[in-house]
Amino acid sequence: MDQETLAALDESVPDSELSPAGVSRRGLLRSAGILGGTAALAVTGAQFAAAAAPKDGFVFQPGSRPNVWLAGDHHIHTQLSSDGMYRVIDQARHAASYGLDWLVITDHGGATHARIGVDLVNPQIKAARAELRDTLIFQGLEWNIPAAEHGTIFVAPGSREVDVLKQFENDYDGSVKGASSNSPANEALAVSGIQWLGQQVDKRRVADALFLANHPARNGIDSPHEIRNWRDADPRIAIGFEGAPGHQAGGLPKGIGAGSARGLYGNAPNPNSFTGYPAESYRTWGGFDWMTATVGGLWDSLLAEGKPWWITANSDSHVNWNETSRRPDGSSQEQFDRDGRYMDPVYGNTVNSTATDFWPGFYSRTHVGADRRDYLAVMEGLRNGRVWVDHGALVKGVEVEVREVGKRYGEPLGGALLVKKGRPIELVVRITTQTMPNWANFVPALNRVDVIQGSVTGPVADKDTLSAPNTKVVKQWDTSGKRGTFELVYPLGRADEAQYVRVRGTDGNRSQPGYHGAAVDPAGPKLDVVGDADPWVDLWFYTNPIWVLPR
């Protein structure tokens, strides 16, 4: 949706403030009896219904090849967060400068934010949209999920984006409602919140809404059954979790950084933690969350059920590494609680080398395959799993598809190849290597690409299942020395049973056998050690899966 249409749909903007094209567009929308995002919803809602309708026991439909890849970040804080510092325009300008096409402002939910913060940030977001017309800037919030961790909630821009977010926060935020501890009632409140968001889309209050769980293994309090319950509450809204958390600068060694835990994953079980998680799950592995990094682990157990659940990578930017600004004198917690925001940052005359965050786009990127460059297309691409993620700009481009042997085109990321049983199929991976230096000023080298294959075995009997025994690494390519765009083809045999396949790649600097052993993952990401996990010397990319459904 372009800026002219967004402004025309926003009933809070008077006609006098619209451009001539906006006035014309609003007239067309009025003549059609449509305003406030209704037009977009009418199309999107139908698409959601089609996508969510089970077919032969599976929820997937054949996907479409994206027309454009848009890099973004759905987890960013500002001075409207109790632990943030920057203005919206600070974050948005840096995100654009570091190559992002879209971003989501996700200040922390809580009493102050619910009272006035969610209102106060909206004018800043609208001003940033007007200033940076090539950058898509969503309003969202970081939800304190009742009985669990944090999550990103965001909606499509429109006249009611603040109303919906504010009502959601006041009715369903775990901090606001005093519902943080583990209990069946609090878990049910989280499910109700996701369902409520879906209802707002159905009622056309907003054109679209999405939820993704953030840093899911950080404290061990997102249990497998909670994740499954969120996913199943409304698959249109709950679509995945962070495969890689933010705070990656936390792993920089002392002398140049904080010498802390990469992703701030330096925790241990607490009374609310799920007892089935091992000690290793409280650390990142190659910068990625244990749920994603473990081949045959929790993420694969979700995929093996034959239901979508996607991964992303974000900055979680609050206060950034090697930055020189600070809060001004007098900008205290008391002032924040009173005013709902910290005062604008000022020049601090010193370099903050112990901050644990990078600017959006500086290190982590979520690449979304979209039909077009607009808000709803980004949300649709995320929902459909047309996503790959990377750290440190490891590669310039990744295209993956599964096709019948002999066919020119197949199914892209997030899609499902519906194929006649017994037909030979193959995986095709096209990589464009990096030619530009990253923001640490070196050109990364992709030295290995791995193929991970698993069986689709259907819904689990135990919702706390966290392993997929039939998933393993089936191919490793040595790609060292390859330059430009190259193609890798892996024969998947005959399509006899439902399965999925996903891909990852690495610079190859740090590897070890995976959590489930070398027979499953001979050279997976290495467990990150607190104080010794420089993120720039351990780079990976991950793709979302593609399914094969024989008929």
C-alpha cells in the first residue's frame, strides 16, 4: 500500500492535509463505500481464509515467487521504552542507512506505555513515514506475553492502529494485567489476546496484524505447549519466533565490547521455566536461539507437524554499541514514568563500547519476499514464510525452491510443492555471494551450505514435544572460493511421503556437532560462551522451509 493510499485511508487526516492525488484517491474510496483500510482488508481477509483452510490435513498452499526481497527488523525500541533512548527518526534513519526497507517500532508494553506511550509514539512514526518515504515504518509494541516471554505485535497502518494496539495492551499485556507468572489462566489470556487480534482484522478495524515471539529460549519460559497454543490460536496472526535474538553486540569481547552473552542469553532456569529444557538451551548457538539452531529440535518438531512456523532475526535495539549519545540530565525513570518517554538524547562526548545492541540493519536482517513494496505485502510475505535471515551481511542473495525434476520452476520458501506421488524432485539453491563490505568493513565469505530434511509426521500427541527424530542434515556443500551467483542442486529422490527441507549457510569459522549429535548434524553452529563470542567471526544464514506434499 503506497503512502498516498495510506493517507487517504486514514480518516484522522483531514482532506485539507492530503495531496491532490490523495484527495482523488479518498474520493474513489468514499464512492466505493470504503475507508479506514477496509479495501485492503477485503482482499487480505479472503487470502487469509484460503491460506488457513486445511487441505488434506495440511494448511499450505502453493506459493508465488516473490517479485522483490525487502530487508527489515520487527524488534526496535525508542525513548518510549523504559530502557530505550532514541527517537523514532533516529532508529528509522539508521535502519534506512544500513539498508533496511521496513521496520517495526516495538516499545515495551507496561503501565506507562499503555497509559500514554502508545499514543505518544504515533506522531513520531507518522513524521518518520513522511520524512523517509522509501522506508516502511510499522507501529507495534513488545508484548509481555502472559505466562511467557516477550513478543512483537504490529498492525498495518490505518486510522485505528493506535486504538487497536492500546486496547490490546490494556486487556492482554502480562505486565499490565499482573499475569506474568505461570498459570493456566495466564496462558489462556495469551491465547485470547491472539484471537482478539484476529477478530480486529475480521471486524476491519485494522487491515492486518501479526505476532512473533521474541528471544524464545532466553529464560526457558516459552514452553513448547504454549508456543503450539499460540500458533493454533489464530495461524493468520501468530506466525513464528525470532530464530536469532537481538543484542548480538553483547558477545563482543572485553576491550572492544561488553564481554557478556551474545543475545544476552546468559541466564539459567527460574521457577517459571519449562523443566524439559536443557542447560544448553539458555545460550545462543552461532548467535541463533537453541530452538532454531538445533537440527531435529523444537523448531523442527513444529515443522514436522505440517504447520507453518517461521523464523526471523532482529536487532532488539535499545542502546547501541560504540554510540556517543546519552539521555540528558534530568531524564530519569521518574521523569519517564510521569511523561511516558525519556527526553531527546544529547551528545555524550564519550563512546559507549559496552552497550549490547547494534543499530537496525547493522548486523541482523530479515529478508522478506514480497509481491510489491508496501506494508501489506511485507506482512503477507512474513505470514507466508517467504523469509531468509542472515548475520553480518553474509550473503547478498538467497533463492531456494523445490521442483519436480525437469520442471523449470518450483515452490519458493514457505511454499508447498503439491506433486504426484512418486515423481522425482530436487532442491535448488541459488546464492549470490557478498561483494560489498559489511558494517564491520570486511567482505564476508560463505564457505559452506547445508541442507536439512525432515518428515512431516502430523500433529503431536504431547504438546511439549521438542524434538523431531526424522530430521537431519543430509548434504553439506563446500562453497569456499565461489563467487558471484551460483546454483546448487540436491536430488530429494521420489516424492513418496510428506516432507520439508530447509537450508543454512556459514562462514565456517565456528562449528561443532549439533545438540543431537554428529549423526544428525555433523558441523552445526557452536555453543556461544559468555564473554567469548565475537559475533563478527561467526556468521550464518538460515532459510524458512519448503514442504513437499505428494498426492
